[in-house]
Amino acid sequence: MAAFPWHARSRNYTSEFESCRLEAVPVEFGDYHPLKPITVTESKTKKMGRKGSTSSTSSSSSSSMIDPLSSVLDGTDPLSLFAATADPVTTAANTDSTRKKRDKDDSLAVGSDFEPWSSKRGEILARYTTTEKLSINLYMSSEKGKATTPGSAVSEKVRTRLEELDDLEEGSQKELLNLTQQDYMNRIEDLNQSLKDAWASDQKVKALKIVIQCSKLLSDTTVIQFYPSKFVLITDILDTFDNFTPESVNDTAKETCLNWFFKIASIRELIPRFYVEAAILKCNKFLSKTGISECLPRLTAMIRGIGDPLVAVYARAYLCRVGMEVAPHRKESLNKNFFDFLLTFKQMHGDTVQNQLVVQCVEIPLYLTLYSPAIDWILQCIAYRAPEILLTEMMERCKKLGNNALLLNSVMSAFRAEFIAARSMDFIGMIKECDESGFPKHLLFRSLGLNLAMADPPECDRLQILNEAWKVITKLKNPQDYINCAEVWVEYTCRHFTKREVNTVLADVIKHMTPDRAFEDAYPQLQSIIQKIITYFHDFSVLFSAEKFLPFLDMFQKESVRVEVCKCIMEAFIKHQQDATKDPVILNALLHVCKTMHDSVNALTLEDEKRMLASLINGFIKMVSFGRDFEQQLSFYVEARSMFCNLEPVLVQLVHSVNQLAMETRKVMKGNHSRKTAAFVRACVAFCFITIPSLTSIFARLNLYLNSGQVALANQCLSQADAFFKAAVSLVPEVPKMINIDGKMRPSEPFLLEFFCNFFSTLLIVPDHPEQGVLFLVRGLLNVIQDYTWEDNSDDKVRIYANVLHLLSAMTQETYIYHIDKVDSNDTLYGGDSKFLIEINKLCETVVAQILDHLKTLGQEETLKRQSQLALYFFNSILAHGDLRNNKLNQLSVNLWNLAQKHGFADTKTMVKTLEYIKRQSKQPEMSHFTELALRLPLQSRT
């Protein structure tokens, strides 16, 4: 195809800019305000539905604001229609009764601030385990009495069930011996499922028999250290047995219910009788209004008949649990259970219990810990929303019992932290007087410390409290006991004291945990200590100046734990460090921390982990500033590059930071371009030129080459800028067809198109090299575009060529639209020389020919839509940048317009708007030739 001449139109950028300004229009505010509610006029149309009727319309105006969304529904949404069809009397009655019931239940229920039993279940099962062999008695149901005819009367059915209850003891049993703990738990789960199946199949008596047999297991303490877990498993079954709604109990069932209570009361053994009745305690409300209030004291008294103190205390815990569900306001019952427990305290040290412990080879300290879940729960129920005076009473009762450590520990765990903190010195005095043989004092100090982490003691007591506690903690020989206490009291120290005290505590921790590498078994506690310290110390210059902080970090020898700790520190620094820093203490410490994170990266590290680590390191780099000491800043970046070379996002950030540093230098040293400043800028440029090739992401390299070239150009480093731009041009052929973006493979051409557009805008102001010829960079880039293998179904190459035309058209202007200070662009170098313009026109002709050739290749039926879109795209390019007073170019634009519409793929709205724009532009004096053009551009309708 013959070369098509291109004539760029002359541009007056100043006048064009002025014409694009928004016209300032004075506004009469008066009553106007953009946030003022709008007055809506609502029109309603009424239509008569009968034959022969006429429709009438009425309008009403209202000054009130009408919600347009609600007015659309007009009360006729499906739910409203459904509700309207319901019986209003029935609905009102049901709603009223439901509301009353809900209000009544809400008044009885405990609040969300009460920790439920379910939250304690997992901890108990995990803590109280055994390797001893266990046994279990399973109920084997007989077939007696199961068959009933469909026509049996209700009374006959009831009689049959009562007879089955009479035969309760006669059912065969099977004892399973030598069970492991897991086998035992599996059998209990089988019983639980059998209970559910029996209840679902209306075999209520069978369900009751299963519950009774399970309850009997709670009298067995042959493997005493497993008893708390056994209690959890068995009471799970009791919960299943009691899991029904009040609505399921009708008047007929009340008689049966009463009979069941009588039969339960006749169970010979005390423990199953107690547990079964307690499990269905809430059924009493269906028998009489005072049923529950009468039963609670009776059941409390019933527990006094249980001889084993451990079994008895768990029975009390279960009754308190049930009581909190059905009558949480009846505190007298809860208190009575606890006071009864106190009366049996001496039994723990009696001959019967001591003989049992000798047989099972269980030490008294271990035995006493078995009481903790039960006592803690009882006291939690008592202390819930209790007045402060109750704590005083509890402390007095503890003193009367000789300050029993087990009881004192439960009291500190149950009551509000504010109450405990206010009496810290009193509790310390009581702890000192405790007998340490049964329950170690360090556990008491740990419980006290947990309270002081949530509430503050009197200021005058704080130092004495710390000294008293640490006297006990530092004497602990067992590393685990020590670190469990120290972890808690570190938070107290951080809350109320300075770096000196925290440093002393850290030194003590290092002293205790370093021998025999004890720290290897205490990483969770050590991590917790670090977390607490950085929670309270946000001044990192103070934190890192603590002599023992970095040695404390050295105890984290396991790499995965060490990295997590470093991440925790960096997250805190980024969150709390408000100002940039150059503090050498902070920089040296955090470089060490970041280096630790960086060195953990290997071939198996996940990409998400790499991104997180890089983000933290970049956050640190951004917070480092040496002010106007630019050389020191660059030295820091050089050191960082050597330390973090395996994390590409960090290298990218360093290049950006160095470019920003070079621009900052130019800004600060403006008007004082000394040799030293120039040398520094060249050093920044060299840093970038060396760093960029080490990146693996090709678009990161392309964009950084471009960005660094722009920075070099802004600092009058022309040869360095040329080097960056040449590197970018030579890198384009290496761009793959698909690239990885956030773990997904995507086509690279859209990103390449974006890069070229940014590159073209820079090339406009890049002066030609005196030894390279006219437009040497543009020519090189066009050769790369021509040789690049583009996708067959893509038109990005043509769009890039169109953008090249935009660039070349801008280059023909007498004065370019923008410049860089102290850099002479080609408009100054050539001064509109005709030879220069001829070279540009030759390039334009070549580019236009390439575009037209591509349009011809799209003449097939399957590519006609693309042809239409590209024709209009090229038409708009000519409209914006071409001189349409040239007849050939004018005719080309008309041909492209017609081609866009030829096969019916043109967007009619776009074509209309484009034509309207041409007509508006024709009204300007310098655009009068658009009038004739508009007449030659027909709009074709689709048929």
C-alpha cells in the first residue's frame, strides 16, 4: 500500500486549557443547601376495575420527605401480604404470649458476661487424662414390655412404662474392663447416641435406664485422676436427656411426669437418684409454680449423704450449673452448696481419702487439683454479679479454714478483678500464711497476677506487690513453674513500671530459662512476654535500649518461632511509630529483626508469607529518614539491599526510595547544583541501574527502568536517562505472553499497552542524543513493537500505533505541552526545523500504513466487530491530532467513519455523541472546517 501522508494539526495548548475550564456560576443560596431534604410531590392514580367505569386521577402535594424505596412497595411486599391473611385474633394472642414468655425467660437468664460451662469443657478434658485402664457397666435392654398395639389407650401405655421402671434393676448389664481412655470416651459417646435414638423412637423408659446407668458411673473413683473428665462426659449425656422444650409437655404428660419423679425418687442408690432428678429439674415448673424453689434446697441437702468429698463437690457443681439455668436469681441455694462444701473440707485429709490415694499412688497436690474445676464453677456462679461485700465474707471464711490454698485460688479466679485488685495486699498476706504442701504458693501468685493484669491495685501498693510476688517467683526451681508465673507478672510490671523494672524482670527470666536450654520448652510463654512488652512500650528507642531485650530475643532458637516473634515486633513498630527515625539503637535492632525474617525465606516459603515479610520490611524502610543527610540515607539503602536481596518487593521499594531521594535532593539543592550534588545524584542513579536487573518480574523491571529514567532526566543526567530508556526498549522482546498476577496467569498485552502509553508521554520531552540520530529512541521502540509477536485475536498493537501517532503529532508542535526544568527538549533543539518535521512525517506515514493494513486483515465475518471498533478508534485519533484541512486526511476520516458503521456493529450512541462533538467544535473559528466534515458523516440506522 502506498504511504499515506499525515498532517498533524497545530495546537495552542494554552487556549485549549482555558477552554476546558469550568465556568464559574454565582449561586443564590437562599433556602438552598445540598443536604436539605427534598420535597417530593406524590401523585396517586385510582382505577375502577368494573366494566364500563372510568378512571380518575388525583394528586396531592406533601412537604414531608417521602422515601422513594418504601413508596415503591406501598405495603404490598410478599411478607406483608402473608401477614395480612393471618387471623388477627390468633396472631395477636400468639404474639402476646410469646412476648410474655420471652420477657419472662430474659429476666431469668444470665447475661453474656457469664462464662458458660461449655467453654470449660475442652480444657477439663485436655487437662485431666490418664493412662490407667478403665471399666464401664453398659445397660443391656430386654425386650420386655416393648410391644404395644396401635390401639392401646394412653393409660395402658403409661402403666406399661411404669412397670418397666419397676424392672429397672432387672435389666442385664455388661461390664467392660481394661479400657483405654479413648475407648472409654467412645463407649460414653455410644451411650449418648443410644439415648438420642431411644428418645427419638419414643422409648422413654429405655432412655431413662441409660441415664441412670450412666449416673452410677459418677460414684466410681477407682481412677481418680480421670474423674473431672468423666464428670464432663457423663453430664453431656444428662444434658441430652434434658434437651426438650416446655411445649412438648402437655396436660396429659404432667401426670406421667409426676409418676416419673416418684419412680426416680425410689431409685435405691443416692448418686443416680440425685443426678437424674437434677437433670430434669426444670420439669418441676410443670407440676407446680414453686416446684423448683422447693426442689433446690432438698437436692442441696441430698448431697450431704455422699461420702466421697470429690464426688460430692462435683455433684454440687452440677446442681449449681442446673440452678443457674433454671433459677439464677436464687443465690441462697448456690451459697448453701458452697458453705456445705466448706464443712466437708476436713474430709480431704481424712483417713479414707488418704488410704485411697495411697492405693492409687496419687500425691495430695495432684489430688487437690482435681477439685479446681468444681470449686471454680461453684464460686463463679456465686460471684456472678455479686456485691463486693460477698468477697469480704469469702475471705473471712478462707481465714477460718486456715487460708486453704485451693479455696483461695478459686476465690481469686471467681470474683471480679476490680474487687481482687483493691485487696491485693490482703490476699498477699493470706497467701503467705497458706500451707504450701498441698497447693503451691506460686499458683496463687499466678492467679493474683491474672487479676492485676485486668485491674489496677492502689498506687501506693504497686511496688510492694511486685516485690512480694517476685520474691516467690524467682525462688522457683522448676523452669515451667517459673515461666508460667513470670509470664503473668510481666504484664503487671509493664503496666505500672519503667524500662528499669522490665529490664530486671527480663534478666531474671534469662537467668532461669537459659540453663539446660529450658527455653525450648517454653516458647509460647516467652512469646507471650514479648507480646505484652510491645503492647505497653511504644517508644522503641526506650525498648531497644533495655540491656536485656535483645539477649531475651536470642532465646528464640527455633526458626519458625523466632520469625513469628520478629513479625510481632515489626507489626508493633509499624503500627505505633508515628515519626520517621534515624535513631541508631532502633535501626540496628530492627535491621537485626528484619534480617532474621529475610533469612527464613527459602524455596519452600509460600508466596503469601513472602509478601507479608516484604511488607513488614518495607514498612520499616519507609520509616527511616536521615533528614538532609542524603549520603547517610543512601548508605542505609545500600546496606538494606545487601541484607534483603531475596525479597523482590523489598528491592522494588528500595529503588523507589532511592529515586525519591534523588528527587528530594534536587528539590532541596535547587539553584545550588554543585559537583558534590551531581555526584550524589549519579550515585543514586547507579544504585537503581545495578539493582533493577536483579528483579525477576519483567514488568517491575520495565516500570522501574522508566521511572528511574524519568528521575535521571529530571536531574539533568541525560546520558544515564538514555541508558535507562534503552534498557527498557531492549527488555520489551522478553515480555512473555502470560504473566503471573496474584497467583493467576493473565495475558500480558494489556499491561504492555499501559507501559507503552506511559513511555510515550516521557519520550516527548527526551532530547535526541547528538550521536544517535533523529528520534533514535522512538525508532528503536517502533522496531521492537513491529517485531514483537502479538496475539492473533488482539488489536493492542494497532492501539499502540495510534498512541505513537499521538506522540509524533505532539512532537511537531512549535512548543511542547510540558517540559522538564533545565532540560532542552526537541522543540528547543530543532526549533521547528523542516528536516526534523519531515522525519516525523515519514514515521507517521509508516505507522498509518501499518494501521490500515491491520484494518484490512479484519475483513472476515468473525472479525467485523473488531474492525468497526478499531476504525472508530483511529477516526477519533485523527479527529484529535490530525489536520483535517488536508483533503486526503479528511477523506480518510470519512472512510473510517463509514467503515465503522458498514456492517452494523457500531455503537449508535457513541456515533451520535461523536457527531455532536464535531458540530460543537465547528463553531470555534479555528475549527470551521469541521462544519463540512460533519455534513459528510452520515449516521446509519441498524436494519
